[in-house]
Amino acid sequence: MKQAPAPAHPVDDHQATALHESIAILLRQFKLEPGVLAGSAYADLHVNDIGLLQVLAEPGDWNVRKIAEELRAPVSTISSALDRLEARRVVCRNRRPSDRRTVYIELTATGLRLAAKLRATQIENCRSMLTRLATDEREELLRLVAQIAQG
């Protein structure tokens, strides 16, 4: 098994635990409120479906392998999510005449609208969380989070 490189700055258990707990709270805040999609065919989206919608909304030629790499998920998990979303007509699978071996995944018009709605909801969640901080604190938080995300 490959070991992680030694950290440049050692982190104690208290710091790692505090970060874990804070991230868990933030992730709970990112859960969709029941009313956001209530009454739609998408009210029971699975967490994997949401991640998949977010990826497919980004530009690119997406196939199952590339999506699995992006989400760091097994191909079987991605395939199951695609089956659910395809049944709801949110995604479609296509082969291109120039490359019949690869199946490309795209959002349908319905999927594009849903992905946009989910993104708007998440951005509003972020806006709400950031209002608790002063402008300079927001900038510092965003800088630090971006630094961690690059890792």
C-alpha cells in the first residue's frame, strides 16, 4: 500500500478532528432542502446522482470511465447512477459515428435545467454561510479552501 507523503506541517488529532466535524456540518448544510425539488420527478435524487449532474454540467466529453475518475468512484457506482438518471430522462448515452467504441454521456434539456437549479441552490447555501464572515475573512477562507482543494 502506498503511504501518503509526510505533511509539510504536522497536524495534531485535535485539528484533524475539528476540520472533520466542521466539514460534516457544512456537508449537511449542502443537503437539498425538501422544498427545493418537492413535487418534481427529482425529489428523491440520490447523493451520487447529484455529484454526477454536477460533473456532466461541466464542459467535456464525458464517458463512464472519465466520470468515475472525476468523482473518484467505482465504475459500478457511476453506472448505477446513470441508469437511474437515464430512466428519468435526465441523461442520455450516445455513440459517435467517428468513435463507435465509446459511449458518451450528456445531460438532456431536463438534466441541464435540473443541474442549473441544483447549482443555484448550492450557491445560495454558500452565500448564506459566507454572510457570517467579514469580507476579508471570506477572502481568506476562499483562499485556504482553494489551497486545500488543490491537494
